[in-house]
Amino acid sequence: MLKTPLCDLFGIEVPIILAPMGTCTSAELAAAVSNAGGLGGIGSLFRTSAAIKRDIDVVKKLTNRHFAINHIPQTLDADAFRCTLEARPAVISFALGDPGDLVRQAHDVGSLVMLQVTTVAQATQAAERGVDVIIAQGGEAGGYCGEVSTMALVPQVVDAVSPIPVVAAGGIFDGRGIAAALMLGASGVNLGTRFIATKEAPAPDTWKQAIVEAQSEDAIKADVLNDISPLPGTAGFGTVLRSLHTDFLDEWTAKRDEARRERDRLRNEIVSTTQAGRPDATLLTAGQTAGGIKDIPQVAEIMRRLVAETEAALRKAADLSVAV
Ligand SMILES: Cc1cc2nc3c(=O)[nH]c(=O)nc-3n(C[C@H](O)[C@H](O)[C@H](O)COP(=O)(O)O)c2cc1C
């Protein structure tokens, strides 16, 4: 059975976390992951507090297992955060910036705190803030990400913050990746793109299909998005969104000065196409993992597969050390 100290800390069966993706989140997806033994997560980035409140109410009806609620310090919606504190989830997670006093507020209601970082310096600061778990997110990741790869970042963060448990994110789409993350010293993994391509994910089919058809090199860093919308990318942890190519990104990447001048119009275009269920017209957020994702199964099937593949990879690794 695949089990690490993170399982006991979070009260979960397997150390697999659903990334709380602000633009692809629902109570139903979170509950599906939690019910399959992992840690489901609800995202809040770019969402109304009413939508977040609805998810908090619904997820509690769909699962009696633990889940996380995610907030971005730089864009914090005070009302949504108050609802999160009232819900007292097992885990409150943060990303893209220093959570400062939010850590204490989360601890005061009995929640554990997890922060996603992209550098060793951010991880060290997080440890000083008193967070319980640190996600080391490599630059391969979908969503807003940094420069350093998962392979280089995870062991350095593990060394810098030990004994705080570290979770690896970015570049992981199957059990071999999970086994590798555990070998680097991680206690668990945080997966985003793999879970977008599932039946339960609240994403339009065009987005799911684009992931299945993409090569890893199609997942580019969309610097122009920070010209259009500096928050949360440029602010906070200085990250850039990773998305699959779209005509919109290709066009405006070629004329970034103009994009800065037209930022309000372009931001509205992103919001309206996303709300209309046409993300392919502007942004198809995904990580380099897209190249390895070939199907759109149910969450339970993905979870079963990830666990079986990880166990097989770990057994194979043990055999290697016996052979030498
Ligand atoms: C569509 C999308 C939206 C994301 N939104 C958030 C978010 O709101 N909060 C957060 O902490 N991480 C977010 N992430 C990043 C994930 O937490 C995670 O680090 C990343 O998905 C890992 O890389 P992978 O997608 O290759 O698995 C997002 C990722 C994706 C793909």
C-alpha cells in the first residue's frame, strides 16, 4: 500500500493531491479525489465568493473525507477567506505569494497550512512562517509557475525545510513520476493537468481534448499574460502562466507593447471566452505533462492507476538495488 507520513498528517489514504485549480475547480471534482483516497482541493483564484461558498457547502455533502481550500494571498477575497475559516477544512493551502498572518488565522481554526513555492528561498521563508507542508512546484507545471525544474527543486527544498513534509508538483502524470518524486524526498504529489483530463473535471471538452492531443512542447510560458494581467503572476512569487498554444497567445506574444496598452480589453476577452466555455479562444492552461496524457477517464480510474503504477515502479527500484 502506497503510504507516506503525509497520509497520517492529512488523514488521507494515498499521498496524491488534486491541485486546487481556480479555473477548473468544483466540489464534485474535489469530492471524487477525496473519495478515492487522495486530498481533493477547491480553488478560489478568479472566482466569486458565492461560487466558493457553494463548493464548500456541496463538497461536505459529497464526501465525509478531508479536502483543502486554496487562496492566493495577493488577490485574497476577504469574504471567501472568512467562509473558508468557518468551514474549518483539514487543509487551507496558499500559492503565488507570502501568506503572512493568514497562516496564523488558519491555524487558529484548526486547519493545517500548505504553501506552494517555486524557489528554495520561498520555501525557507514558508518554514519561518510556520506552514505545515510545502509544495515545491517545478517550472514544468501547468498554471502559474517559476523557472526551476521539479527534479532540481524538490531535493533542495527537502534539504532546506526538513523535517517539514514536501510535496512535489509539476511534470508528474503517472506512477513513475510519483515514485521519482518520492525518491527525491517528497512525501506526496500535487497534480493538476492530469485531473483536468478526467470525466468529472468541470472543463469544456475542447480543453480536455487539447490536453490529450498536445505535445509537451506545446505547453508554453505565456509571458504576455503578465502584460495583460500582472496579478497574480508578476506580483507575489513572480510567476508566468503555462498554457497550450492558442491563436490569441501567439498573436499577442508577437506584440507585447500593444498588449500592455490594450490590457483591459484583452482581459475582458479572456474572461468572456472562459465564461462562454471557449478557453481555446484565449487560454488553455496546462503543464508539460499534457504530452503524456492520452485519455479522459474517471477520477477513480486515474487514482487506481496512479497508485498501482507507483507501487510497481517502487518495486522495480528495489529490485535494481538488489541486483548490484
Ligand atoms: C488550470 C490550472 C489552474 C491552476 N490554478 C491554481 C490555483 O488556483 N491555485 C494553486 O495553488 N495552483 C494552481 N495551479 C497549479 C497547481 O497547483 C500545480 O502546481 C500544477 O498543476 C502542477 O503541474 P501539472 O499541471 O503538470 O500537474 C493550477 C494549475 C492548472 C493546470
